[in-house]
Amino acid sequence: MTDTAPAYTAPDATTRAAMLDTARFDAAGLIAAIAQQHDTGEVLMLAWMNREALDETLRTGRVCYYSRSRGGLWRKGETSGQVQRLVDARLDCDRDAVLLLVDQTGVACHTGRRSCFFNAMRPTGLVETSAPLIAADTLYGRG
Amino acid sequence: MTDTAPAYTAPDATTRAAMLDTARFDAAGLIAAIAQQHDTGEVLMLAWMNREALDETLRTGRVCYYSRSRGGLWRKGETSGQVQRLVDARLDCDRDAVLLLVDQTGVACHTGRRSCFFNAMRPTGLVETSAPLIAADTLYGRG
């Protein structure tokens, strides 16, 4: 967390429930969530949330996704320390996607890169646009 | 299209096919695509692409999605004129999402707003962060 991130104020339970009622979760109960660094505009990652994850995120101001592979809540940074503090959450026009403006501590990607979107599709083939800032073994305490 | 957008160079068919082979389309044959204005960093929309749509986008440099509601290719701006020129396409770490850096002509959202993400989830409830720049009737020739 940087010192410059705007303070987040959580809506109360009634307001959260009313807003969540307008969101459109898919047949699996999920909504796509884009995380963007609030001040630089960098798109960090795309992941999924169920209603519980989005409610927890709005309640705590700390981003929680739903892990499709593990089948449960995924509190971003719980293992790695690379948490995302919420600055603002915005539903799109048809309410089936959410943009999270966040303050990312360290790196968003499990490969140790700031952003997950590093495989550029170029005339010569895939080109990596960034290198890891932290070794994955360090990130997950295996170093 | 602005005069300042970097020129896009299309990969040839063989290179496109090799890159598309590494992308992970879901059970419905789709991949999530985020469109971001290349110079301002504004996240404009989230939509879906099948392999054909992503291939056409890379080939032509003009963004083409897959419309889940219509069940076919959706050449962005074909009706409204609000096209997206591709600057760069980037697959994420697990290759199941793509970030499109684009140059958006006019507005991305069918409501006439620049970005689809205008419903902020605030303590008082949903708050619209932007107003339409163009009336939807004008956008779709019904004005």
C-alpha cells in the first residue's frame, strides 16, 4: 500500500446487498473482475468473483476473488503478501463485469511480474513485455 | 482514430496460428478480452472473443469480438462507427484472457459513454461516474 492511495469507505450491509442484487452473476455464480492500479492505470489481472467474494471485497476494502481451480474464496495476497487494497469498484453497463481500481502491493502476477498481461502477440510471435521483479519461489516462501 | 496512435503491424497467418494455439479458450470456445485506451490507460469495456474473432483482430488491426447474445462475430463499430484500432494484444500468464490496447474512436459503450464501467459501488449506493457523450439514438442512427 502506498501512502497516496485514497481512503476507502465501505458501504453498509444493506447498501452492499442492494448493489449486489443488481450485479449479473453467470450460470456458475461468477462475475469477471479486472484489477487496475488506480493511479498508473496499469491493468494488473483478470480474475473471477462470486457474490460472497465481491461482498467481502466491498466490506473489507481488501480484494478477495473466487478461485475456480480451488473452488473457494481467494484472498489476494494471503500467501504472498501481495495484497490489493480497493480504491473503487465499478460495474459495467450490463452489470456482468466489474472494474476494481486498486492499490497493488508488490506484484499482481504469480510469475513475479507486476501485471499478468505480458505475452504480447507480435509479428515475430509472442514477446514478453516484462521480466519478473520477484522470483516466484521468494513470492511463495519457497526460496 | 487519433493521429498519435502507433502503427500496427499484423503477424502473418502462420505466426497468428502458432500464437492462437497457445491461447486457452473456455468450454464455449471463448476468451475474455479487455479493451484499454492505449495512451490514457482508461479501461473501456470487457467482451468476449472466439478464435476467429481474435484472429481477425490480429489480421486486420481492427477489433472484432464474438457476441454471445447474437451468436456471431461482432465487428466493433460496424453499426455505430465507434471502431477500435488495435495497438497491441497481450495474453495473460495463463493465456485465458487478453488485454487489447486500442485507439477508440468516440465512445466504447452502447449507452454513449466513453467507458462501460460507470456504475461505482459507493457507500450511498450505485453512483454513475460519467454521463453519455452521445445519445444512444444518435449512435445507432435512430436520432
